[in-house]
Amino acid sequence: MKSKFLVLLVFLAPFFFSCQKGEKASDLGIDELIPYRNGFKWGYCDVNGNIVIPVKYDKAERFSDGLAMVLLDGKIGFVNEKGEEVISPKYNGALDFVNGLAFVSIDKKWGMIDKTGKELTELKYQGIKPFKEGLARFGLNNKNGFLDTLGKEVIKAEFQNANDFSEGLAAIRFKDWCGYIDKTGKIVIPTKFFEVRDFKDGLARVLEYEKWGFIDKNGKQVIKGVFDQLSDFYNGYAKAKLGNKFCVIDRTGKQVIPAKYDKLGNLGFELIWFKKGNKYGFVDLKGKEVIPEKYDEADDFRDGLARVKLNGKWGYIDKTGKEVVTFKYDIASNFSEQIAKVGIGSKVGYIDLNGNEIVPPKYDFGFDFKNGFAIVMLNKKYGFIDRTGKEICELKYSGVKDFNKGLAYVELGAKAGFINSKGTEYFKN
């Protein structure tokens, strides 16, 4: 496990600051204090740039579960929104608090603390994974075990490998063979498999004698191991491979889409793309080829449309096969938040579900929309556009990350900090 600070420590350089007074946190989707930097030091401010926690730290992270990591003289601690150091800086590594608990380390040995700073475990573990179903997987002496939320080792470190618990059982490897344990650590499904996967919807994939099948939680084989590949079930269906052909099966193992396709798309959609020979089409879960194979490439339906390629150009079709967006693009992405990235030549822009160009192809690069904004790049400089295509800030940053809870992390050469959805920068030289 690694602390975020291992990555962020490199950004110890002067910042810029600009802020529009009178902005409301609720309007911006920000419900926390904002890490703010002045010169080489960090503190916290409100949305209007008013300093709330003094600028004195070497690094400051965003708040999580009411506390935020801060770095001082090479050590990590935690502050609350009053600026109180509720856990004094003394750790080499740390992860955010979640549900009142955090994992911390000294000299690469990990343990767990509560919000008072009380160490609930000895700092002795090689690593600890986040809690799943009330238990956290840890590594000790190259073996895996599990902790509860009180820090008790409820399952001792005796397994070569272990997955997180899923539906009450955890996949484990013991003495080179795989099986499953319950939350007491008891092996409830014998270790007799070459490989196993997590339980989902009451069934788990297992590999026995080089073939995949499914077992239930009693260890009973419910779908015979005859497949060369298997996916998990999704809404009652799983994708499988027999020899060199793909099919879709139901929970009885019956093929609802026959094994005759060279490739099949993802499950979870009303129509699934397929490839036969060199052409693509779409099939439904009854095995009916609704849209015949005629496309050079195809992808999943998103927001009711699928991107398809014909005669070297991309366009979009609906579930009847009707062309909705003309085949004219050299670049096309799936729709995300009802907007898709498209391109002509080397330039990219964005379209809506009707094919209207929100932004004509003019950027050198762009990402899909996420949380209402998309990252775009022109002349090696990054910025953001909103759903109308408006640039919310000058395209000047050398690196950026997606917006999350009203803030985006940006880099300006050796400088870095946060901006809000109006482009306000929370940093200063």
C-alpha cells in the first residue's frame, strides 16, 4: 500500500491564486475546505479563498470522512476542519479515513488507526486492503489473513493468496490449490481447483482440468466445466468460449446465443455486438441477429446509440440499425453522459445524441465527459469544457485530472493546485 504523498510530494513549487469573491459552495458542488497553497506551503481555504487553516504544511490532501492528510517535515498526520491536528504528523505513509478508520505506516509496516489516532493494530503488516463485507485483507510474512473493524485478526495469515470477501465467502489459495473460506476462516469449499473467482449472484467461476464451469455456495457444480473462457453472470447471462467460438449461456448452462461467433461484446445490453469473419453486427439475448453483420467495427450501445464503422468512417446507429449520426468521422468514442467525442483527421470535438456538434473538431485530444466536464488538449496544453462546449478555463495546464466533488487537480509546469467548475484557481505564488 502506498500513500498519496509518495506521488504528490514532487509538486513543491510556487502557485498562482485568483478567486471570484462571493461564490457559494453549494452552487459549485463543493462541501469541504479546499487545499490551498501559497509558495511552498499548504493550508486550507473556503470557496472564496479565505484562509481557514493556516498555510504551514508541506502538502495538504482533500478531506475524507471529516479528516484530511497533511505533511509536515516528511511526516503525515491528520487535521479536522477546525485546523486541529487530531493526529500529529508521525507516519511515513497513510490512506484516507473511511468509516472512521485509516491505514497508516512507519518504515513500510502498516497498521490501522481510529479518528482519535489510537492504533487499533500493531504496525506490522506488509499491506492492508480496504474493508469489504466487514473484513480487511492483510499481508504478513507473505501470507494473507483478515482483520475486523476492531483490529482483531479474525482469520490468521495462513493462505498463499486470498481475495476479498464476496457474498460471504473469500477465494483462497492454500498449499497450491484453490477453494473458499467463510468469515471464520473455515475452508467450506475444498481446495481442489486450479483457479477460482469471486462469488457473484450466488455462483462462482472455477477452473478444473483446464476447463471453466460454475459452482454454487455449497461447492456443487451447477454448470459443467467445459468452457475455455467464462465471464461472470450479469442479469442472468454469462459470456463463454468453446474452442475458438463465443456464445452466451443462461444460469442452467443453456446457450441462448449459439457458439458461432468470433467475438462477442459486453453483456448488460439489450443488443450485443458480434463479429463473424471480418464483419460486425448485433444479436439479442434470444439469439436473433437484429442488425446483420455489415460493419467494419462496432461497439456497445450507450445512451441508446452504438458507434459503428463502415467503409473506413465512423457513425452511430440506434437499436433498429437506423443511421442517426452520419458516417463521416475518423475518430469516435462511446457516448458518456449523452455526449460523444468524435474526430476528423487528427482533430476532435463533441456531439450530442442527435449528432449535433457541440464542439466542432478542433482539439488535439480529448477525454470522455465525467461529472459534467471533459478534459481537452490543444498545443500540449490542457483545460476543461462543460456540456455546452464552453471552455471553463484557459487551456494552459501541463496536466489535469477529472473533476470530483466540484474540484479538479491541475498542474502548471512545476506548479499545481485545484480549480473549481468556474475555473477559479486556489493557489498563489
